[in-house]
Amino acid sequence: MSTSLDQPLFDTFNRVNLKFVSGKGPWLLTENNERYLDFTSGIAVNAFGHAHPYLVNVLKRQAEKLWHVSNVFEIEEQTRLAERLCANSFAEKVFFANSGAEAIECAIKTARRYHYCNQQPERVEIITLDGAFHGRTLATLAAGGQQKYLEGCGPKALGFTTVPFADLEALKSAITNKTAALLIEPIQGEGGVRIVPNKIMQAYRDICTQTEILLVLDEVQTGFGRTGKLFAHEWSGVTPDILCAAKGIGAGFPLSACLATRNAAHGMTAGIHGTTFGGNPLAMTVGNAVLDLILAPDFFSHVNKIAKQLKDGLEALVTRYFNVVSKVRGYGLLAGLQCVVPNKQVIDFARGEKLLTVAAGSNVVRILPPLNIEEADLANGLERLETALAKISKSQIGTH
Ligand SMILES: *Cc1c(COP(=O)(O)O)cnc(C)c1O
């Protein structure tokens, strides 16, 4: 690992000493020609693995035509992607940006403007859940409420309150006449793959409707097929007023979106919000191509079939190596393994078997294969994971 003395980058990441130079599907190749199986997918970003031929071709063709024009002009691919997202979701309006945090910022402004334009300018407070992660800008950090990320970054942005996870009474008593919205992840990704149960999600929706606050879903990690539907909230049958998508939406091209009902977006009038890069022709063309793949017949049935294989495989590992891992979490291809040993040890040992996984809060290891992974590659990954767990398990027994 490099230190600040000999490398030019901000020291904000503890980097692993591995350099990847190319990829194909779920595989990554290092500079030394070693093959790694990638069950991080760039943290739920590379939804179709690496170098997907269709996406590569679409990007190449667009790169030769037009990269960027300002949003002061009409961008056909942008309108088309918005129309298609609306046709396939609860939404009627879309704003495109470049990152998850930017989409959340847009959602926060949209919720506040909604009340402002409804003659309730005092409604500015956003309620979020304990353990949440909504991004790294100053407002989204305040929304996440995690002290370790806020420390030393100056005054915490005002207007955010955090309540305990899945605690309806706590939410009800936190709502006041200053509340604008409830902002939640259907499954907390960074927070440890914690699922909001369907019943609780339905109760959240009811409470929001009754108290006339907006339900904002952060589907930055759960969206775009990760859970086996276009958006995770579809499993619960409830619809939000506003939704943020990013990560998988561009399959590796930086792109995000804030989706809303016409009513929820009515305060977002000309000049209130903007972006230089968001929604440019290159990003939008890739976004449309990603959607082509996601909306293809049988895509979701493939994801759900693989998800079952993954869940069954992980459950078997938990039974066999209960002194290392204790529980399977998650939904679809957003899976987590609750660890008994430090999660870092599991990740390190898996990497020793050339399998890449990623940490989450509450001592969880996240397993995020590409959505189009084949059964054989998934089985291969589960075998590598088993080898890693077996090695840790053995060393555990040795210490007792
Ligand atoms: C990754 C993530 C974000 C932040 O996205 P960035 O693109 O890093 O700004 C926000 N919310 C959730 C749920 C995420 O997983």
C-alpha cells in the first residue's frame, strides 16, 4: 500500500495492491496476466460485467458522432431515456446527473421545492434511517448522518434527522410540520445489506401519505435490476414520489437519475436546478443501451435464477463454515454474508483465491456479481469462496 510520501493521489482510499488492465464479463485481468473473478462489479456498477460487446459498440459509435452539448439544447437521447424510464416505472419526470450523490441532492431539492410551491416553505426537514448511506457531498453526508464521515468537515448541513431502522413509532414521532420527506434505501447497501421488510415499506408509504410528506427512495445501489426487478421497491408493491438511481444505470459510464411523479416534481421550475455534464449525448446513449439489455425478454428471469443459485450456495456455505460466516443477507444479486470473523479476513482470503468481494457495515461481506453472469461462473465463484472459508475455518479451529 502506498503512503502519502510516494504517491500523488489524495490518501482517501486504502487501496489494494492490484492493477487491472482489462476485463471480460465477470473476469478482470491484472498487469501480470492473473485472472480474478469480479463479484464486486465496481460496487454494483458494472451490471453487465466488463467490456460488454453491445455497450462497447454503442459507445464507440456515439463517440464518433457527438459527446457533449449543453442542456440548453434539446438532447434526443436524453428525452428518449426519460420516456423509457417513465414507461417502465412509477415516474413521470426525470432529471439526469452524473453520480449517486448528485441524484440525491436533486431529490432533496425536489422535495423541499414541492412543499415550498405548495405554500408550506417551513417543510424542509428530511428524515433518514440509522445506518444509511446517501453519498459524500455535504448534504448527502448529513443525510446519512454517520459521524465518522462528517468529522472535521465543518458544520453539518441542517435539515436532516435520523431515526432507527424499521421503527415505525420512532418515525411517527419524528415527523413534524417541518418535515418534507422520508429518504430511505429499500436495502441498505453500505450499511450492511439490511432489507426494509415489505410490510415496513408499505407502512412507510402509508405514514408518508397520511402526513403529506414525500417518500424518496435511494435506489442508487438497489436499482437497475440488482434485486431482480428494475427497482427494488417493486417487490413491496409501493411506489415512491421520488427515486434516485445511479450505479448500475450506466453499467460503468458515470450517469445518474432522479425520477419523480409529475406532482412531486412540480416545484422544479426553470433555473432552479442544473448540471453541466448531466444527460449529455454520450452518457444518454450508453444509458439507453443499458436499458435495452435490461428490458430484453428473459433478463429478469435470468437474474432471479442466478440469484437463487447464489442464495442456495451461500446458505450451504453458512451451514458448513458457521465458525466463519453466520447468515446470508440481501436480495437478488445484492447479497451479503454476515461474518463471525472480521469481514476483512474473509475478503482477503477470497482475494487470495482470486475472487473479489467488498465490505459493508455491520461486519458483512457484499457479493455483487454482474447481473448477466452465467451459472458456471457463479458456481466457480462459490467454489473459490468455499476454499477461502475453509482455510479460515481451519485456522479458527486451530486457535480453540
Ligand atoms: C453509492 C451510493 C450512493 C452515492 O453514490 P456516488 O455515485 O458515490 O455519489 C448513494 N446512495 C447509495 C445507496 C449508494 O449505494
